[in-house]
Amino acid sequence: MTQQAEKTPAGSRTVTEQDLLKFQKGYAEIKKRIHGVIVGQDDAIDMTLCSMLAGGHCLIQGVPGLAKTLMMHSIAQVLDMSFNRIQFTPDLMPSDITGTDIIQEDQETRQRRYEFMKGPLFANVVLADEINRTPPKTQAALLQAMQERQVTVSGRTYELPEPFFVLATQNPIEQEGTYPLPEAALDRFMFMVYIGYPKPEEEYRIVKHTTSAKPKALEPVLGTEDILLFQDLVRAAPVSDSVIKYSVDLARTSRPSDPLACDSVKKYLKWGASPRASQFMTLGAKARALIKGRVTASFEDVREVSAMVFRHRIVPNFNAEADGVAVEAIVQQIQQHAPVPK
């Protein structure tokens, strides 16, 4: 599904053919290097990188053993960015991730003073492993960093490095002793990406690859300046008014009280997606279009990223649970019902 409509620049910069070629070449090289370590999972890699290029954070969900951590670490390596992994546990405190003030003694004057020691959040890529296993207080400290790109300790604010991405993982099983993220916290993530089991031939290659010689270290392809440039290109890419309207209509269709809501939404949803969903669908569509070699996002781009935007933003009600209706089924109803602008 494609469309040709009036195009409205999203920024002062114009995306040139040279910019587009650099974007495509860089992205292709990133994928090639990552596939030297990760077998398959094309959709998960594409959507994770898509959210990063759009300047958003990503929540990855999958059962243990599907290489979620390895995938995130590999992405950080090929992008030559600083990387920290935080294993979230029930006893993790906010200061364990943000940093804390410690007393240091000056070697010359012998006077004592407080000095801020940075925590693992001070990195370009932060892997928050099993984010739902830490208490709300620590989750809130992470969410401030995600939204504001800064942390506050002892009344002082410290800026985080740019670019800054949080890639969080969740385990859909073993929910005992977990602290599910509230809806307001989930809304901070641009995408929720599902990682499923590999295909038979992919699993064969995984076992063969991981039980032989030790894999070589990944060589970096792009640096932080390149990623910042690509983020600017995503923002500057033109987008038609009709594509923006489609994103808005999709978000409105997910709200039970909205006139655009379909019957399944009214029956099975308690709350729909906020305007942030419309923003993320538009940004994600622009990033996906550039990845695919197009300057302008289409309706199909919006549709392809909409599931990742919706699945952690819509809140099912008791009827959905009683009837066994999954979130993915409701998302499909929203996609089918939302009117495509002419």
C-alpha cells in the first residue's frame, strides 16, 4: 500500500540522496555484522534498530534462551557505543543504577568532600535485563532517565550521554515475585518487540555455530556521531498530512470512548493508547521508510510499526480475560478497522 500526497517537512534539514545512501549503506552493514552472531530474528533486529534510529527506547519480551541479551550487546558493539548491562533484582536500589555521592579525601589538603560516582546508566546503550523484577522505586529512577535523559542525585542533575537508549527485557513466564511496569511506565517505551522461537533450520545453525569455535569479536561499523546524524535524518524526513492523520486515527480507534472505536475495542479494552502512540507511529514509520530506501513514509509503514506501539499501551478489561481474547487479536481489529485516508 503506497500513497502520494502533499509532503510536509518535519525539520529544517532536507534529506538528500547522499544522506539516504549513507543511511542505507550503514544500516545494511550493521545488519550484516549482527547476523555474524545472531541467527534469524530479522524482524526483532529491524524493529529494535528502528526505535533507536527514531530516538526511542525499546522493550523486548521473550522466554529465556532466545539471545535477547546477546542481541542487544551485539548492537552496541557494531555501533561503537558505550554499553552497560544492569541485571534487575528485587534488592536493586535507585542509587545502584544512577550513581551516588561518596566521601573522598583530597590528597593535598586532607579535606573531605563529596564526589559523585556515576552509575551504569551513564552509557549510550543500557540493557535493563528483566526490568519487571525490580521494585517500583528503582523502575521510576530508570524511567526519569529515559524521559528526561538526565538523573537527579542529592538535588543535583547530571546529563546522560547522547545518544541514550534503554533496551529493556521482560520474561513472560515465571511472574512470581515480579513488579509489573505500570501503564504510565510502559508508555515511555516506543516499541514492545516480541522475540519468538527460531525456525528449525535457524535453530540448527544456532546450535552448530555456538558449539564450535569461539565467535570473533564484532568490529564497530558506525559511531555515536553517525547515529546522531541518522536520528536527525529521521526527524527531517518529510511525511504527508494523510500519513499523520492515519497515525492519529489508529490511536483514536484504540480508545473505547472515541467515535472511531470498533466493537471489539469497546467490549474488550479499558483504556486505549495516548497521543504518544500517534507520535511514535509517525516517527517509526519514517525510520522504517528510510531503512527500506524510501524518503517518505507510507500508510504501510505506519501499519507495520503500529503493533509494536500498541501492544503495551492498550489495557484489556475483564471481558477480554474472561473470553480469552489476547492483546494481539485486539490490535489486529484496530488495524483492520482504522480508516485509511484517501
